[in-house]
Amino acid sequence: MIGFGAAQTEEQQLKVAPSDPPQLIFELSNSNIVLNGDVSSVAHESILRQHVATLFPQKTTSFDLRERPAMPPGWALVSEMALRAVAQTYSSRTKITASGIQIRGITNNASMWHNELARIESRLLPGMALDLEVNEIRSTGSLDRQCIALFQSALRGQKIAFPRSGTSLGTVTSPLLDELIQIAADCPAASISITGHTDKSGDESVNLALSKARAEAVAAYMAAGGIAMDRFSVDGVGSSRPLVTEDSPRAYQQNRRIDIALIAPPH
């Protein structure tokens, strides 16, 4: 996926600062699986690659793994079990750190998912906790509703922010948009509504243009990540729909925002 911000050299991308906490991320969609993060050894990476080939034979695969010494004991075993659990999801994002395993996704095989989950729970490393939000698809017709629920969950407490008077997305926003892209890709019939908002400072005609440009920047990012442009409905409404009506810097900051929603197709 294409991000914003200064490009890094290959050497910079591969370098891991000793103070960085270890993490390993699995991202599964209906067409591909991506593994990114830290492995304990060359053998660990090899095992993960073998498991991916066995568990996801029809998926396009992508690996960005870094060998890192002094990993938590049992890191390889926990990651292998987490990968097996991921194989029982239809779509998911899994993040493994020294403090726990976070899994967000949907499954169409609840029985197998719970079996694999029980295996993980019995082998968690000391200090590790499970953070789960995996919903079951009980019928094909419910897939759109599950995608919408996941989309809303990903946005909860998050904000697609822009600098004042700016239209460039910051790198802090990229992980959120990447997660939204993954969810939207799993529901290709759903449309995506993007509305830009500004605060009330400045000329309103400028605000309208600015809000539309910000919404278009979000759509362009998601399109670069693989979402078809004809799925987007993009608008800018300037300062006409404030979240907060008070006249303060805090209110201005809250009102400068992007509203984005996944919309189920009509049936």
C-alpha cells in the first residue's frame, strides 16, 4: 500500500532500533495475506512461510519479516498458533506483541475458530493477554453488515486528521486508512462515503474547496491501496456541519475532520 511522508532507504527500513518493542502483524483479506514484523530466527521465518503456504494456498502472499535476537521465549510457538487461528477467519488483522495478541476480524467457521482460540489461550506467554473482536458470519447476506460493523469499530476513537489549511495526509493516519482499505476490500459491493469538514475560520468558499480536497485526498489514498474509485462518494461541506459549536481552538480542532462510512448495497 502506498503511504505518505518521506521515503526511507532500504537500509533504514530494515534497521530495527533495540528499544523498539517486538511485534508481528498478520493481515488477511479475501485475496491475500501479509506478514510483517519480527521473527526470532531464520528457522522461525521459514516455519511461518511453510505454514502460510499450507494454510492459505489460494492467497497472494507478502512477507516483510526481520530477524531479531533476544525475542521473548516462546515467540515462535505463539505466532504459529496465532497464524493457525487466523486461518479460521474470513478476514482479520492480528497484532502480536510481548504484552498480548490482538485479533480483529470476521469468521465463517465459528467452531474451528474457537478450537484454535482455546489452543492459544492455553499457551499464552507470561504477561500476555488476548484482545479479541472477531464476529461470526452466519449467512452470506450478513457479510455487508459485518464489514460495516468492523469499519465502524476501526474508526472508534480514531480521527483522519489534517494540518490547519492543509490537504496532505500525515503518516499517523496511514495505519487507520490501511485497516479501512482491508475491510472495504472484503465487501466489494459496498460503497464508501467520504465527507470533508473544516472549522469556521476563514472564507467559507475557501473552506468548501479545502474540505472537498481533503476528502479527495482520502479517496486517492484508498484507491492507491486497491479500492476502485467508482465506489467512492466524495463531498466537502466546509464548516456547515460542526460537531462543536463553541468558539475555541479545541472546537476548531474537532470540527476539522473527515467523516467516512461503508454503506451496504441496496437489496
